[in-house]
Amino acid sequence: MKQLMIMVVLLVAVSGCTKYTTPRKVEKRITVGTWRITSFTSGVDVLTLNYALDEFVFDKDGQVEVRGGTTVDGTWELGGDKNPALLYLSFPAVDGLEYLSDDWQVLEIKKNLMKLQRNQSGNTTTLVTFAKQ
């Protein structure tokens, strides 16, 4: 019985731990390769096709180049928060890129995948998923 109780306590402790994405991890991963938006939803609206031709290249100096129908330069910056990391994107009002200009919570980042959620209050959830090409 004692062993069962210890196992239950360990299981609860391990499952209760949330590992956040740190700014350092985001910077390390985002600056390698070319990224594409594979999913962009705002509430029930699916906006993915608006960005189907766009490729995003993030450099270490905080610049992001969007290559698609037109080449557009923007900026990116990481917030100091670690729970979760915040990614600030800024683009000019060209080809709908202004809708990406905001501060985003980095929900997940892996070598080939990055999931963002718009950091806002309100009833609409906006999610963007980037995949490395």
C-alpha cells in the first residue's frame, strides 16, 4: 500500500510540472532555416491560405525577411518572460502581414515546428503554427 501511495504522489508531481519554452530556446531554434505558416486561425476563421506562398527567415539581429509574392522586411524580438516566452513580431501593412504584428506566446518550439498564440485578452483565440522548410 505504501508503494502504491508513493507511485501516486510521484505521478501527480510529474504530471503537474509544465515545461515552458524559454527565450533562449526560441532564439536558438527560430534563427535556423526557413519557416512557413502551416496553420493560422482566429476564432473560427482559417487564414492559412493567405500566407501559403510566404517564407519567413529570422536572423539573429532581430530582422525577419518574408519571401513570397513580394519580399517584405519586418522585425522580431523576444520578451524576458520565461513562462511562457513572448515573441514580438512587427511587419508593415503589406499582403496581410500586419495581422502577424503583435506579441505572441510561444506555446511550443521544436527543431521543425513553432506554435504561437496571440497574447491578448478577449474571447477570440488566434493561433499560428510555423513549420521549418
